[in-house]
Amino acid sequence: MRTHHYLATSNLMGEQIRYVAEHCGQWVALLGWSSASLKLHDRDAWIGWTPAMAGQRLQLVANNARFFVLPGFDRPNLASRCLGLNVRQLNDDWKERYGHPILCAETFVELNRNTGACYRASGWDEAGETKGFRRTPSAYREHGITKRIFVIQVKRNGRKHVGSRQDLTWDRPLQRLELAAQPVEPPTPDAHSGLFSIIQEHITDPRNVRGRSYRLECLLGVILTCLLAGQTTCAAIAEWASHLKPHERKRLRCPYRAKTGYSAPTANTLRYILQDIEPGQLEAAVRAWLRACGVNTTNTDIAIDGKILCGSGVLYDTARACRRFPFFPDHVAPDVMRQSDHIR
């Protein structure tokens, strides 16, 4: 592979399996499979999943990172035959090695180098083209090389399952979701799956009408989107909100001040509203928002700044211990752990 492949490397990323295709004991082709690309717009549109679903199910998609027919062995339909046999074997081997199936696969074909005819012949669909960027540890860098994107269902109805709104056994915990990837606005003007529609439907504002500096949708919108973004305390949420760009604060309906622009709420403001809201209403809003984002809520433990949500399955030693710090889900602040040894 290092000698004959144009990339001159056999390095693969993440979970990976390498194959050798043989004919009468002679090596005829080499294939390498790795973890799928983190962000790929046309592939995501082909599957039809949300960014949250992609974060939970990306391991169910594999990338055919290397495929090379060795020189000196020329047979009709050799490449498509190797691909077809390999795809049929891939799911079983992946389950044996990594404990989860592969439902779909992707690959890239450089526009000016290959046509992708062998992929089409073996049943792959062309989903679109890349935008000419590569991922680095710090950011995405433009390299200017455009590639065709080919995709295929490894298992029957694999595309349907990966893009399903139903919870899957193989869904992984979601660590964080960037604000830009969260569906704050509903898909259509009359839809009820937008963040603010969910808040208005499930939560009654407990505050006095006079003296409200922030709308309820703004406060809870900041809290819920920030929790998905990975923050765990009221102070961290306020700090996160203070560093949002003006258009992001506007998107969360922060009030506009003449001198300071769109103003983000402070930690005390967030803490006070959480203390006054009915826990059952908050739970209903949180779960509805998670479903709208495509997050698997099965067996999910949820507590937000002292609000032990009904049915969350979280038990606490003292109410005071859980009122100081929020966590969501599976993130517990160290001080809470020190105060209560009976968190289950």
C-alpha cells in the first residue's frame, strides 16, 4: 500500500480493519476500513440524521479509507467483485472486533484521479462532493481537493435505522453538542419542535410580571442549549453565554441594550429561575427538547441545579448537595461527590 497507493501511507484512524483479497493464494487487492468522517454534509443529508444523532451513531458508519488493486493481476470486474464480497463480510467482522454493527459505509473518490466506476458497479450511491477541507486537531484547513462521496447500506434497511428517531441499542452517550448544531428554530414556521415553542408549551413563568429583565424563553434557552454544549454549573453556563457571539445571543432571544448590545444573563439570574420553576414542568421541557435534538433519552439520568426530575432514577443523600451544582447527563461536579456518597 505504501509503495503503490497514491497516498503513500497505510495509516487509518479510529476503529479499523484491514483486508487482503486473494485468488489461488495470490494477493490481488488490499482494503482498509476506518471510523467514519466526523462531519460530512452530503452524507448526513443522505442518512437524514441530526447532529446529535450523528454524535451518538457515527460508530455505526465505516469509511473505506483504502482500496487498491495490486499490479500484475488483471481480471474483468475484479475491483467491484472484491468490494462486494468485502462489504458483505464487514458487519460480522466489525461486531466481533468492536462489539457493534456497521449499518452504512462511506468512501471518497478524488475527482481528477478516479471515476468511482467500481463503486457504482458494486451498488454504491453517489451522495455528493466534499468541500475541499481536511480536519486538523485545532480546526478545518482547506486543501482544495474535491472528492466524490459514495455511500452504501451494509445491512438491509441500515440507512433507515441509522437515521431513525427511535432509540438504538448502540447509541453512545452524547458528550456535547455545539450551539450551531442545535435545532433552536423549528424546521417550519408552524412546527412545535423549536426550543422556544417547547418552553412555552411546558413551562409556566413563576416570576412576578414586574421587573423581568429576561424573557423566560431566553433564560431556559440559554440553560438547555448550554447543557447540551457540555457545561455543568450555573457559573459555567453564565460564562459560556457571556462568550457567545452577538448573533448567537440574538438567536437565544437575549435582550438588546443600547450600550452593551445583546446581554447574557448572570449566574444568579439563572439560579433563581431554576429554583422557582416546577420540576415536573422542567422535566417535560427537557425531555421534549432532547427528543427534538435526536438525543437518546432511554435510561438517562437528569438533574439541573437541585431539580431532581421525575423518573430520572437519580437518588441523593441530601437536597443541599444537589442544589449547588447541576449536571446533565452523567457529569457530576466534584464538590457534589464529596458532599454525598449515595449518588446512584
